[in-house]
Amino acid sequence: MRHKKNVERRRAIYRGLEFIYQTACDPSHFEMYGHDYLGCFHCIASTSLDVRLCRMARRMGQERARHWRREHAKLTPASDADEVAFLVFGSYAADQLGVPDNAFREDLRAAAQRFGPQDYFGFDPAHEPPAADLPEECKCGAQNIRGRQKCYRCKRLLYILSPYAIWVDALTRSYMGEQYGVKLGASLHDVVKWLPKMRPYPTDRDDIDFYWALYAVTHVVYTLNDYSLCRLSPRYLPDEFEFLKLNLRHFIDVEDAESTGELLDTLKSFGLSETHPLIIEGVDFLLADQNSDGSWGHPKAKDIYERYHPTWTAIDGLREYAWPGGLRRQSKSFPLSDVT
């Protein structure tokens, strides 16, 4: 029975990866999300226990990385902070996939210095926690300053971003910048040091802050375990471990494959084994929820992100990890005891 389940898992994973690659080969999709596709292939190739899966992801990633390099050989003077950050993400992943461009890295390093933490994050993590008064870009395209409740241009009411959503971007950007050697506004240490301030996490599952807190916690784990290269002890992040463990069954019950995949991934990092009842329940749900084309997520979603990204996280929830970095007792940036 276990052998049959493992065969089923591998087949589901391979079909999912093929779906991601097929969508990545669509020019319009790759133009929009190429940096993220490369990150997907790199992460799967570098951390999977399944050697065949590693080779598949690396082969796909290298082909897409060569294409990405051809399309992103030079920066333009008009590149803003967001574009620089996405180029850092893509170039770092391309490097890791074996398609480097050292000259482009130097160009990015120079361009990144034109912007500060407010440009990259919307707040300065060296001096304050994630902002609670930052409005989302207005539908008219205007970017309003912190604290505004109505758009200065069209007078629409503005949606205020969750501090947890802002923190997610700050975590990923500071981490990727450090890994690539191009500082994006602040150090990872400055961003993660606000962890005690972000606790306790929301418990109302109908509150948008709850969902953003979930993704913030998974990305705290990712940035501290180098995106699943290492395992973490629950003793170092006990609140985060319990928050993820407590809420996994909820996302299974509401048939949210994207969140289920991320929670399975991060809980495995904390040491939950393949035989743990929660892991078994999550894996069974993902296997049953896969679409006929190999994807997860809503088949009719208009934005391809809502199709390939749930497929990526579902693969992460299903696959077994090699943990080449072993058990991490402290972060490369700072001791984990600093955030407990």
C-alpha cells in the first residue's frame, strides 16, 4: 500500500512539474513571472530527495534561464525598485541553475543603490516594524503616501495593506538580495528582528490579516531554512510551529491546495515526518485535488500565477526533501535565539 502511494505521489509531482514548465514556455506568462518560475525550478532542483525530480527541474530551469538571460541582458534607466528586485530574484535563480552573468550582477548592484528601504518595502525595517498605514496602489494607477485614506488623484477610498503582507515582501526581498550580493534596502536581520512584534498571530480565519500572517510565517521559515535546504528545530520558533500546525487542517477542510502545500512544506522543515497524521492527511488531500491537466488551483483562473503557484506549493507539499544543510541551529545572518 505504501509503495502504491509513493508511486502515486511521484506521478502527481512529475505531472505538476510538467504543467509548470508548459506554462513557463508561454511568452506572455514568462514575461510576467519569469523570475518566479526560475525560483521554482531552482528550489525543486536543489532540495528534492528524488534524483529524477532534481534532474527534471534543473533541465527545465536551465532551458528557461538561458531564455531569461537573453531577454534580460541589460538594465534600462527607467527600472524602478520593484523591477530591480524581480531582476535580482531571476538572476540569482539563473546563477544557481548554472546560467550566470556576472556583468549583469554588477549592473544590478549599481541600480539597487538608487533606492532605499521605503522604495523596496514601504517602510524602513532598521527603525520600525512593517507599516500599518500603507495604501495599496489605487485602481487609477496612483501610488499614495502612507496614511492617506483617499487617492490624491481620483479620490477613491484606498485599501490599506496588511502589515503581514508588507512583511512577506520585505522578507523575500532582503533574503534574495543578501543571497545574490545585491542589497535591496535592508538586511534580513533588520526585517526578521520584528518577529516578536508580529506576534501573537491572528486567530480569526475570516480576517484577511490571518491569511497574510500565515504566508508571513511560512516565509519566515523559508528565509531561515534557505528555502528548504535545512531543517529547523521547533524550539527556536515555537509560536510559528504551533500556528502552522494548528491551521493545516483548516486549509485542507476549505480545499485550499496552495496554502496546504506551504504548510506541509514548512512543517516538514520543523521535523514532522511522512508518517505524522497531519502530513498523511495533507498529502491525501493534495493527491485527490489535482486537476486533470496536472495542475492545482482553479482551472479557469485568468491569472496564470493562480495556476502555476498553487501547483508549485502542492509539489512542495508532496515531495520529500534531502535537507542537504542538515539541522540549522542558527541563521547565517543571526542566531535564531535573537528572535525567540
